[in-house]
Amino acid sequence: MNEPISTGARRLVMRVATLFVGGSLLAVCAATAGDAPPLPATPPDVYVVATSHLDTQWRWTVQDTIDDFLPLTMRGNFALIDKYPGYNFSFEGAFHYMLMKEYYPADFQRLKGYVKAGRWKVAGSWVDAVDTNIPSPESLIRQALYGNGFFRREFGVTSRDVFLPDCFGFGFALPAVAAHCGLVAFSTQKLTWGSSIKIPFDVGLWEGVDGSTLIAALNPGDYASEIKGNLTLDADLYATADRQVALTGVPVAFKYFGTGDVGVPPMDSSVAWLEKSLAGPGPARVKSAAPDQMALDLMASHGGRAPEGLQRYRGEFLLTRHGTGCYTSQAAMKRFNRKNERLADDAEKAAVAAWWLGGIEYPRERLDDAWLRVLWHQFHDDLTGTSIAGAYVFSWNDETIAGNEFADVLSQGVGAVATALDTRGDGAALVVFNPLAVTREDAVEADVRFTGGAPRAVRVTAPDGNELPAQVDSTRGDIAHVVFVARVAPLSFTMFAVRPAPTPAPTGELHVDRAGLENARYRVRLDAAGDVASVFDKQLGRELLAAPLALQLIDDRPLRWPAWEIQYDAIAAPPRATVGGPAEVRVVEDGPARVALEVVRHADGSTFTQRIRLATGGAGDRLEIRNDIDWRTKETLLKAAFPLAAANEMATYDLGLGTVQRPTDRPNRYEVPAQEWADVTDGSGAFGAAVLNDCRYGWDKPDGHTLRLTLIHTPRVPPGTSWPLEQGSNDLGHHRVLVALAGHAGDWRTGRVVWSGDRLNQPPLAWQAPAHAGPLGRSFALLRLSSRDGGEVPIAVRALKLAEAGDEVVVRLQELSGAPVDGVHLS
């Protein structure tokens, strides 16, 4: 995304694209032969990357990309390649190539010839040029798996880089993900749009959360730029190279040129100047290169490693303002993305279990197709919520299809395992699947069909014969919605028996009334406005809150880029209003498994319904609040504020692969991304609290003890701006967001906060099964991780799947404490 264009009429695309490219090009100025610069001490190697950056969806839909931009990009570059023998072209996004193959098979065959000749370079390794903050690390791994997998099958080559000329910030986990996938290089020009830190180098080493590094080019110039002179006589280029040599001893420079964001070929005049530059006359050695070539050459000349002299930066690259709204905009896409990522993991694990037992063939093709639908919509103007409304017709459709495919694979896998379980017992049989590789005690919800009508109460029996806390929350004909709390083994399938009961079971440790609710761990009280005013942690003997929880309404008036941005001044100011009373409060769950209050309030035309609930046993180690919001409030940012008793200048944010610590809001960095949770550990180190969620990514920390999660971003379109008018109604409609608060002793590691986030996002799942004998007994565990002493190990199974070819099982493990874990046994 650079500057907007109109695509209202397809017949205007060629003309509009030409105007767009010409209107937004930044010249790469070069001296003439008569103004030759001083000769450098060391002639540099100048890697020049020609590209035609193409937004798959932005101010247009994927249909426009197929009909117009892809053929223009292919055929225009074919002509340039034929005309200029030294010109090599780079193009990212395996999804684009998939579309070329499907819709333009003759052109695709011609393209394969240019790739074989080394003239057309596949770039970027991924399915598409996606956002890096919202997708999970596993999604980014799949980007490379499917992206380079396609390149290898179709062309016999792969890319070794992450190529993101245009993207809205780059996470601390990215180098680790890329290195895990065998990638060595990274490049972007986006940091010039307002990096939250000073750009640390032109070419250097970017170190990620686990110490992995990429050779990174961070200042290559605009991808939509022209070459207007001989680069070997460019004084600015030599100054850049001399600076690089002085700082690192490595005589290189790296430069983009080309077009964006509609693809189409670079300007003929730019390619003509590139061709002349390849031959001199200056001392610089200009190379028309793929974006990974510089890194590969440097490593080849230094024994397979990056040069030791390169400057190093360890941390994340966030943009100060541009992109801050992207963590929340088009909230439905955020929910689709999180739910499908987790559902895909559930489905693959269940499918492996079923395949392992000989129950079904592993559905590789179905899983691949569903994954690809999710992955290409992680594109940096799609998942981020910055495309036109029409684009999301395609996005929501694909996300829904993918979710249905994953769900069906999951059900078939569980069903196949269930046929080998002994499901006989007193009552209806439920098979509960725990997709996490950790023993857990959590609430299980299931719709159970009974013969002769649904009962008003039930009893649930575990495989060992013990009765579990259980309740009926609602009924519909023969179906009862049952909630019970069960302890299940890691990555297991377990049978539970559900039978009708004449009366509800005693509530045990749980208590609820209109003033609050309580379990063995927490005592929760509401105030007159309906806010949670107190959460007393009995285990810690501490109050977790410094003030009531609040839903805050904040003026949302970006200066230029509505969906993309949130202003610092807006979130630094007191909220315009908070959602308050009068509140309608009623008890909606009062059972031995879980208790809940429903709080309904209205503010600024919107309706807010919160279900505040506590479960029993180990499932009650967090307070959950399910928010159902009927949103009708324009020009407003909605934040859920958690004023905590724990105070610290720093907060810890979940990256999905490791964590990052960030300080309280400041002008250069305020709204920030995270995956499932954020945590404040008190400065004393004695205790803390984590805020968890199931489908949002934007956070801020306005003071030393408050975490805020952004729920909805409906911005004002700046006056006088015409092109993104539809963004003024972004996210009007219904939203559901589950958040939770979990206290802990010590820090987030001691508090097992990673597992808390995983448990919230991947609950145990239940299926009703017919009664039959089975050789596996009443429970089957697919995988077990153990330590030398037999205790729990801080390791998660992030992927369990069959390899892309053959019958090898891929198990991807991640340690969760930020330290090496020895003596681990997998069985």
C-alpha cells in the first residue's frame, strides 16, 4: 500500500495504473558522466532488486488482480526481459503464481522458461506478502512451507528470503521463524514510514527472540521508484556504500526500484539505465539481483556465515503510528484468523491420531487447501483490515470454507479414534479431545441428545468412575447443553458418560448472586455501574485490581490513514466516556461446574452484554468475561481496561514464539501487537496478573499498572479525504470477544501464563458417540512429553502433522520459559 487509486471501472485499469506509477515514483538520482563522484576506497557490490509489488487485495479485489494486474505484470516484464539481456526481475507471493497457473496457463509456461534461465526470480518464500504481527508463528512457518513448496514443485527453485517491501511492522519472532524455515535474508523499505526506533543500519544482522539472525536490508529506497541515471556514477550510492564499509568493513549496497501496488512492469527507462549501469563506467559492481542474492553471496564469501563485522540489532521493528489500527481493524478477520489457526491445529492432531490407529487416510489435500485459504488472506492489506469492503466478501467466504474444512477433518479424526474406544457406560457417551500437550482441568461444553426429551439436570462420570461437577445450562427439545469440568491427559481422547438426573447437583465451592460470584480461587464483586470492581485472589491473599475494570470509549480520529492508524494523543487523553449504569444484572449460570452473571448496558448507541463467569477446580484459575457487543458508535475506539494492583514500568507481551517486554506508552510506541496475552508482574516480583483473549491483537499500557486491549476500531475518515470513505463504518455490527484475568505468584513463567492463554484459545472439545466396545479402553493419549524426574516440562507441541510427502510425522516443539530444557522424552 502506497497511495490510493480508483478501480471503479476495469477498462480504466491500464490508464489509472500508469498514472499511479508515474505519480508516486521517487527518482533514484544519479550523477552524469561529467559529475563523476570521488572513487571509493573499496568498490562496492550494488544489489539492485527490480520488483512489481502487487497488493492481492486493497483498493480492489482479488478478481481485479486476476483479470488485470497479473497479466499486465507478466507480459510487461516478459517484454523487458526480452529487450534487456541484463535485466532480472523479482516477484513475490506464491499465491500470485498459483493464480497465474490457473488463469493464464500459456503465460505461466513462458514464465517457467524465464525462471529456468535465471531471468525471473521467485522471491519472498511465502504464500503472499503477509502481515507479521497478527498471524501466529505457526502460520508464518506454513507461509514458507507452502510458498517455497510451490516454487520447488513448479520451478525447481526456492527463495531464501523474507521479502516485505510493504508491511506494517515486523515482529521480534520473525527472524526465529525464518531461520527455522532455512531462510537467511530480510528486506523492507517500510521503516521509513515512521519506525518506532532509529533505523539501526542499511545492511546488517537482525536478531530475533531466540538468537537467530537474518541478513537484513532496511533502507533500500522506495519500491515504487525510478532509476534516472547511471548507478555507477551515483554519489549518494557511493556515500551509502562508504558508510557501510566504515561501520562494518563490508562494501555492499542494496536498492529497490520498480512499481507498486498494482504490479505492472517497471518503467522502461529505469530498466534501460540499469542495463547501462551493469557495464559501468564507474567502479561500483552493479548486479540485477534477487532480494536474497546479497545475503547468499556474503555468506558464500565468509564460510557459510554472515560477515562478523555487520552491525547487529536485537528486537522488533514496529511503526510508531502507521499500522497501529491494523491490529484491530476489520475485527471479524482477526476472529476468523485466530479461530482457524487453532482449528487447523486441532484438525491436524486428530487426523494424525486417526491415521496412526489406521482409522482413516491422512487428508493432506483437504488440509493443504484449507490452510492456503487462510494463508493468502493474511496479506498485509487483507487481514490487517485496510482493504475495501468488497474485498472482504472474498476473505470471509474463504475463511468460512477453511473453517468448515478444518472442522470436518477434526470431526472425522475424532470419530475414527472414538470407534476404537470403549464407549459403553451408564448414559450418553461423550468423547472429549484435548488438543494441548498438557494435562488440564477445564470446562467442557457439549450439546447432548437424550431419548425421551432433554433433562433439567445431569450427572457426568469420568473413566475412573468418579462423578464430575456438571450442569445443564439450556435445553432444546431432546438436546441439553451440558457443562462439566474434567481433568484430561495431554493430547488425549477420553470417554465420559452423561446420564439424566432428577435434581441438580450441589453447587459445592461456587457461589453467585447479583452482587458477585466466587469459587475456591477468586472472590469477585460488581459495583453499582455493573463493572467488576474487585477480584480478590484467595490463593495469593491479594486484591488483583487497583480500580474497576472498564470499557472505555475513546475519540478515534486519525489524521490521514483511517483504518491504519490510531493517534497517540487519542489514547493518551482520558476516555471520552466509559460504559456504565444503569446495568441489568442477572444470574445465568448457577451450577456445580460454573457460575455466571450477565450484565447488559448501553452507551452511545451501542449495547454491551458481558457474561462474567467462574468455574470450579483447576478450570477456575481465571475469571472469564465474554463480551457480546452490538456496536453502532462511529469515530470511536473501544478499549477494555484492566487497572491492576501489580505495578511495573514494563509489561510482557506474548509473541506466540517467545515474549517481548515493552514500557508504558510513549509517543514513539504506544499501541502495540501481541498474540494471546499480556502480563504485568509487580516490581517486587512477588505476584502479577495476565490478561488473556481469544481474538484480538492490539494493546496499550497507559500507566504503570493498567493494560488495555483494543476491541473495536471505527475511525473517522479525515475531512477532505474521499477514497477510504467506507472505513468510517468499519466494524459496525456484532462482536464477540472472550477475555480473562488470571492472577499468579512470581512472574508469567511461574504462573504458567502461556498455558493459560492456550487453554482459553483451545478448549477441550466433545462429541457424542454411540455405545460400543473398543480395544483402546476409555482413553487414548497420542503423545506424551516427560522430564527425567517425570514432572511436567515447559514445552508446547505447536504442530503435529504428517510431512508433505511420505508417512513421516512432523512434531514441532517450543520451549516456553526462555531457557534451554534438557532431558525431555517424547513418547
